[in-house]
Amino acid sequence: MKKIFAISYYTVKENIRNKIFYVLIFFVLLIFLATLLFSVLGGEQELRLLLDFGLAAIELFALLLTIFASVTLVLEEIENKTIYLLLTRPLSRVEYLVGRYFGILFAVYLSIATMSIGHISLLLLKKWSFELSYFFVIFSLGFKVMLISGIAVFFSLFSTSAISSISFTFFFWLLGHFTEELKFLGSKLNIFWQYPAKFFFYLIPNFQYFNFRDRIQLGFPLLLKEANMNFISLAILYALVYSTVCLFLTNLFLSRKEF
């Protein structure tokens, strides 16, 4: 665990130097421009637009940071041959992989927390009535990040090109928000195409399990009632199992590479 923690800590520091700082700057500028744009509306409309826009921006920047950090981190070390120095030490490839993965998650979670604090501060200045459902939405976003990070790390080892890895990951993220539509489409196809459709339905991560941003206006009690504890528990288990499988497959590719 000490080795995994050391790799994770190094990964967090590396991401803060290279990526998080710029992401936060873009987020602040975007929120500032949105405030100026929506200020002409005033009242509840301005608050609702700022709330929805801010949450969407947090999710978008978290996604971009996760994909680029997960894909480029390992590929850069392979291309620069710095991974040779790490793996020549008493450090197994599994420890290296898990440490990198947790480091990426901690770095992204740190950026999400920072953006959320800034967003909440702006909303409170606009006389927003604080809702616990906001934290529930951010909590569910954390599991989206866990899933997409596992997928991105897998494609970074599966493919030798950063562009193709980012493209595959983004493709999975996009389809993961339309899994129910894919299932419905598969049921309408002939028997020959139903099996491939079902295969992709179970292969692609279902981000609908964690998509509560559109229902934040319900308030925390109604939101928690709609997403009952059994559903939340199964969604968390789904994220953990899917991410573990991605890391297991990534470790298989990593173990076959010669360093």
C-alpha cells in the first residue's frame, strides 16, 4: 500500500502541475462569462440557468481532465521511457497501475471539489437557497469519473496512439448516455442484429445510473426517494465492478509489454 500511495501522490502532483490548474482557469472564465450573460434575466431564471450551466460545466471539465490525464499519463511515460526507471525498482506493474489510477481519481476529485466550491459560492452570492441534492449530483459524478477513468486507462494500453485512445474513450462516454435507447433500438431490429445490439448494451458503461443532474430541481428528499437506496447501492457496485474489470484487462496488456 505504501508503494501504491507513493505513486498516487506523485500522480496527483503531476496532474496539478500540468492539467488541473489550466482546467480551473477555464472553468472560472466560463462561469464568469455565464454570470454576465445570464445576469440580464434576473430572479429564479438566472439562478436556474447558472445552476444547470455550472453543473454541466463541472461534468464536462471533469470528463476532459479524466480522459486526457488517464490516456496521456502512461503513454507519455512509455514514449519518454521514464516507465523503465519506475519498473526497475521493487515496484510491480499492478502496483504501478493501481497507483496511477487512484492518483488520477484523486486529482480529478480535487478539481471537482474546487469547481463545486466556486460554483456554490457564486450561487449563494445570487441568493440561491442551498439544496443537499447538489452534493448528491456531485457524488454521482464521482462514479462517472471512476468509470471513464478505468476505460481511458484501458484504451491507453490497448492502443499505442493517444488520439485513438481519446477517441475510443469519448465514444464510450457518448454511447454510455444512450444505453437505454440502444436497448430499445436493438429490440426493434431483426434477430440477426439483436445479439450485437445486446452485446454493446452490456459492454458499454451505463452512465444513466449516475445521471441525476437533470433532476436536481426535485430537491434532496424527492431525489433520494426517486433513487432509492437499493438503486444507489447497485449503481455503486456497478461502477466498482466495471472499473475493476477495466483495470484487470489493462494489467493483462501491461504485463505483456516488454520494458
